[in-house]
Amino acid sequence: MYAITGITGKVGGVAASTLLDAGAKVRAVLRDPGKAGTWKARGAEIAFADFDSVTALTEAFTGAEAVFILLPPTFDPSPNFAEARATIANIRAALEAARPAKVVCLSTIGADAEPVNLLSQLSLLETALGSLPTPVAFLRAGWFIDNAAWDVEPARLTGVIPSFLQPLDRAVPMVSTLDVGRTAAALLRQDWTGKRIVNLEGPRRICPNDIAAAFGRLLDKPVKAAVVARGEWEELFRAQGMRNPTPRMRMLDGFNEGWIDFKAETVKGTVELEDALRQVVQN
């Protein structure tokens, strides 16, 4: 039986669906009872647990052949990542107590980057769980193509999508959440010893101009990408309600300056950019 956290999100949902479709037993780890019906109807066992409760997490993980960990995202973290540190401590304590046979964690490209940035929360996760006696695999995924959901409205209304990734012709590792979830499901069913790192990106690297062109084809109208100047980021992010935009800005710097990248061989997904964006546009 496979215990899946983050099951109501895209990656966790795809991982769980892939396992269920293959006839595997799944335990859906949920915080909201109102979201249990769909998974119960599909035959999943239900466990309710909040990341604030070590006891509830331990119960949810106990008896699992493997556990999929998805750290709840904090996009506006405290300067010392206090929120992530507290959650990670609870996850580790629960895994130590439950002792599943293996663990797969969703991590990220840039988890090995030295400069502090938004993705450093996943660096903390890898450090904390990497020393568990349990076999642990960290799935380091590229930039999610699905993040382009934010660009659908401006593409439709103005034909211009703002880009924090720049220059506009610089291609970076991106991947569909479909590929991430499917790869997570495959890892959960594999056997290994010790700590393992799997780098995952899509079939080819993608630049903002590629995204704009794909939107143009899908929307049947001209769409172009436009640079959001670095000097405008802080004011813009604070206007959106962020109290501490520096980690997000440094993450973007990392992609733009090249110090957030894969430094080892990658596994390639199969979902092409336009196919991934088609799902984003339809949703």
C-alpha cells in the first residue's frame, strides 16, 4: 500500500491515479474530509492528517510499503524558512516512527544550489530526510510547465505574457506535472538502498518565447512574451501581498543566471510543451 500526501494537487493526484490504474493499493492522506469522496470512490483508503500533527502523520504512514512526501508550498516564507523547518521536522519524526519500507519525496531542480532562494526549502527537506535509515528517493523536477496557468488570461486578453524568466530566448529545464506524477508513481514501485536522486525534465528545454508561441497556436492569435524588468520585481511582488519577496526573486535570478540547473544526468518526460499547455488552457 502506498501512502500519498498532496493527493488533491496535480502531482500527488497523478501519482495516486497512476498507481490505482495499475491495481495498486493507495492510502490518500488528506487534511480536508470534504475531498475524500472522489478518492474513496476510486477505492483508495482514506487517512486524515495535518502536517502540524506528528501523531496523525505517523498513523497515516504506518503500514505503508512506501510514502510519497510533498512538502506543502510556502511561496512567501519567513526569512529563516520557519514554516518549512517546522513541517519538515514533523515529517521526519513521523517517518522515523512509522518506518515505511521506502520514501519518495518531491524535490526540485536547484535543491543543490548554494545561494539561498525560494527552493532552499526543498534543500532543507533533502538534508533532513536524507539521513533517515529508510531508503529515500528525491525526485528533483524542473520548472513546472503548469505554472503557465497564470499566463492564460493575459495571453487571451492582451496577447502578451509577462516573463520573469529572461532573456526570452534562454531555455531552461521544464516539465509537465503529468510527467512528475507518473515518475513519482514509478519510483514508489521500485526498490533501492540508501539515498537516491532522480533529476526530471521534459522532452526538451523551453524558453519564454516557446511558451508564447505555443499559446499563440492554441488560442489562434498572436501571443508574445515580454520581459518584466528586474528592478520592478520587488514592488510588484509586494503589491501582490508578499512580505518577503527576496527568496522568490533570488530563485528567478538562479534560473536567469544559470546557477539553478541540473548538474547531472536527467530523466526525460514525454509530455510536450503544447500538450501540457493545452490542458492548462482547457482548465
